Amino acid sequence: MSLCTADEANSLKADVSTKAFNSPTTFEPTKNLKASKAPKAPKAPKAPKAPNEAKVAVRKISSKSQKSFKSTRGKKELKVMSYNVYWGADIRRIFQPDPELQACADGPSALCLASVVNKVYNLFMASEFNLRAKYIASIIAKKDPTVIGLQEVLKFYRNDQNVPSLDYLEILLHELAEKGLEYDVIENSYVYEIPSFDGTELISNKFIDRDVLLLKKGIKKNEFVGTFNQTFSVPSFGVEFVRGFIAADIKLEGKQRVRVINTHLEVTGRFNTPQAVELMTLFPGEDMIPTVLIGDFNARPGENGHKVIIDAGYEDTWLTKRGSLSPGFTCCQDEFLENDDSELFKRIDNVFVSSHDFKVKSVMVVGDEKDDTMTNGKWNSDHAGIAAHLELH
């Protein structure tokens, strides 16, 4: 990598310092919307209240006029899956100087951060999502779920271009279509504008993290998206990491209404627990609508957000069907996905259901076996997926 001279670096450093790193924002329609537009939650959850709890920003999306989905498995059955498809690098790299980068030789600085961002972008590109998506799509196709919750669905723009240099959702949808699977898409986007420095010039970037809910074509639905009040901030970098959720009320054959929710909670308990409380405030497990809650919850059984959700009236389908002695690990492979044997060591991806509303016919971890590795010997994600086959009582 070519580097600039010391004088040029100082000039660029001053240039970077004058460009504030913008805090992320959701797309304009999601701003300043009241929680009153969220699905009705008549009973308070049993989870403890978060300190200084504020309303969750929620947006309702008009339902599309579609015919009700025709189930091939029976009138009251639903197959769901959750899959964290992985950005392709550990985003925590931007929290500290990289000793391998010349721009970080003097410690933290705006130029150092911009250089680290450029390295992370290159790692995203090197993670070969085009290939990873083929394997993820194959795993999904074997289960043929009606509903899929995806997390870490990256989209990346460089130098203010109108066409993204990376779009994981577009790639994955193409691979699913190749296998005859077509889904409607609901997405919740969190936008971060952080410049990068490639050793010669400053580059503008728009990094978009997305949670995505995929619903089989033909499902009649009402949709809601929202962001949590509790966010994880890195003040020294001016970056605030936002999390949220997607909810959809769908109708199965026989006009049976079911609510499905996809979310990705923050890693640390300091933020994970309050975010779970916010979610349960809107969607308590004792709601009158049968509810399925899927996602990457970043909490082990009985801890933080997992405990909040159970206390609010949800069942962990893995515990219901498999019991506590079956590990069901879903995270985490090596950052570069190169480990020979699986390194999954904790269960943080889940399918929860509102208590007493569903029979769990089956639940299993997918993408966790050696046979699931790709032709280059790597894993398709640092997470495994989780799939459940449910039957309404």
C-alpha cells in the first residue's frame, strides 16, 4: 500500500479532523415517529424497566394487497429461520488503533480511524460474500422457511456513488431465486457515514447495517419497523451504533394471524438488557396475537436479554424441544472463517414463541457441520442459523 509523505499526512489529518463522523440515522421515514403506531401491547411485560426508558421509534408500513399465503404443510404450521450472515470482519476493529497501520503509529487519531475503516472495508470485500451467499442460500433452501430473519446484511457505498460497492441482500436474494425461492423484503437500516483513508486519499463511505425480514411471496401482511432508545456509543469516534427490530403481522391459510419479529440486540449486557426491555414493552409474550420472535439476541440462556424475554412470557423453542443439556451453539467462528473445526461455543441466536400458542415440532441449528464449509474450506458465516417448524395450538 502506497503511503503519503509526513507533510501530506499532517494535511490529511487536519482535513479528516474537520470532518465530523456523522452519527447513524435510520432512513427518513423512521424518524420522529411515535410508539403509538406500534402494534398494540395491552399488558405490561414482567421484565424490569430500563432506567430513563424512552419511547421506541416505530414506523408502520402499509400492507400490500396480496392473496393469503397458501401453506403446503397444513393450515396452522409455520417454518421460520434466523441467520446472521456476518459482515465479514470484526467491526470492533475500529474501536482501537491498528499497530500494523502507519497512520496509527502515534496512537488514536482521526487519520488512524480512517485508515482502520479502510482496512475493515477491504476485509469485507475479501470475505467473498458472493460465495458465502451461495452456501447460505443452499442451507435455507433445504428448510424452505416461510419466514427468515437476517442480521448484519451489509450495504456499502464509496465516494458518494449511487451504486453500492457491496449489497449482501441483493446477492442473497439472487441466490435464493436461483433455487426457486422468492421472498418479499422488509428491512430496517442503520446508516453510518465514516471516512476512510487508503494511504493516498480520503474516501467518503456510507456503511449501512440492516436487519431483514423475508416473507414468502403471497403472504398478506402489515409491517412495522423501529429503533431502540438504548444505543452503544463510541464518543471518541463520534459513532453511535443503533439497533432495532422488524415486525410483521401475517395471515396464514384459514386467516390465522401470527406476528413475526426479527431483531439484533447489542452485545454487552449494559445495552442488551434495556433493548430487550424496550422490545418487550411493545411486544409482550402475553399479547393476544400468537408471536414468533427470531434473531441474534447476543445473550446466553438465562442471561441479560434472554432472561428478559422469558420473563415477559416467551418460550425458548430450543429449551422446549431439546432441553438445556443440548448445547445448540450458534456462535462464533474465527473472524476470517478459516478454522478447520467448528469453534461455535455459545447459543445466542434464538426462536422464541409466545407461551402456550405453539407446538414446537422441530428446531435445529443449521450451517454448523464440517460438511457445510465451502469449497475454499471456509465457513459461510461466523454464526450458524437456527430453524424451527411450529404448529399453532
